[in-house]
Amino acid sequence: MSIAISQATGGPITIHGIACSASANATGNKPEYGNINVVPNSAFYPYNSYPNNALVTGITMYSGSTKALTTYCYESSGVATGSLGSAFLGYLWINYTLQGYGTIISQVASFSTKYT
């Protein structure tokens, strides 16, 4: 999945990880499948994503800025796959640091899309 993320916290944040899953875990605070700890791991965050696995050291976003990010989406059988035009319902999490607040793992979106 490739997405454009805009940031509007009023201050800089540093993104350390991204995850996409078909389900949340039992407590609802992290992904059920795939990158369950929302960490910068090239197995879950493609090497060819913006820019060349930059989440290993974190990427800083300033309020009002936008970044393009890419991640794999996971379901119980592994990387989510579907036939052209079929639907996928999922959730997106971002692991980030907000200056003065420490590390936050946050579900930032639930979405429905079609395979293209």
C-alpha cells in the first residue's frame, strides 16, 4: 500500500514504523498480523519505499508537511492478496515520536479499498 501522510500536530514528529493489517489485536492497540510491533523492519516496510528504508533511522515530519509511505498489508495467511477489483478492509498504524511525549503507536486510519 502506498499512501500520502499529512502531519498537523503543530510540531515536528519522527516516524519510526508503519503497519497495515486486516485486523487489530485483541486489545485493539496494535496490528493482529504482519508488523505487530510497528517497527522499522524491511520485511514489513519495503526497501523501495520512501526513501530507501528511511524508517530505520526515522523520518522527521514538520507540521503542515506530507510524506509518501509504502508498506505491505497483512492478513492471517501473510501478505494480503486479492483478485483485481476485490475489496480489502484494513487498518493503518504509525509508530512515531512527538517531541516531549515519547513514543506513540497510533491507529491512524481504518479503510476500505480495492486491489488494482
